[in-house]
Amino acid sequence: MIREKLVKKYRDLVSYSYPYINSLLNDCYLKIIDGCLNPVSPPYYYLGIYYVGRSGKEIVSYQEELRKIAKTFGMIDIVFLDAKRLIRDPVSTLKSENPRLWLELYWISSKVTTDLD
């Protein structure tokens, strides 16, 4: 619940600072990804931006602006992932391990109706 609010605040700040980038993020799925080196060390957080197809090149071109805003929220970095590639990967276990994320990525990849990749 807190992560969804943090992502919403991130989107609001991007919308205020960079309206064009916000329009690009409307076709993406944003998620906070956490990691930890060992049980003793504190966790660190990334922002995962799941994009679809050709829109990824344009979003990645604005990675410095997105990274600067993410650092204000205490995140280490941004990770860009192709949603269509993840859901079509035959050896991926994402569908069985995290079905909600898989459905979100499937929804994002199916709503974009641009040229075939």
C-alpha cells in the first residue's frame, strides 16, 4: 500500500516537472523493487519502469531526469524492463511466482496498439 502511494507521488512529481515524460509513463507500469545484500545490511530500493516495445527508447532517453526525481524519493536507481519480452519469455516463472505483476504487464503490453516489434 505504501509503495503504491510512493509511485503515485513519483508520477505526480514527474507530471509537475516534466509533462511530456509523464505522458510517456502513461503507457508504462511502475513498481518499487527492493533488494538487500545480506540480512544485516539495510534494504535498498529501485524504481522499475516496465515499458512496451518502441516506447522504451524514448523513455530511456529521459533516464537522467527520471533518475534525479527517483533519488529525491530515496531510491538508488531506475531499472528499465521490456514488459512484452518478460511475458513472452518461455522460461520465465513470473506467471507462477507473481501472477498479479504478470497480469499488469500483460495488460500494459496489450493496450498499446502500435507497429509490430
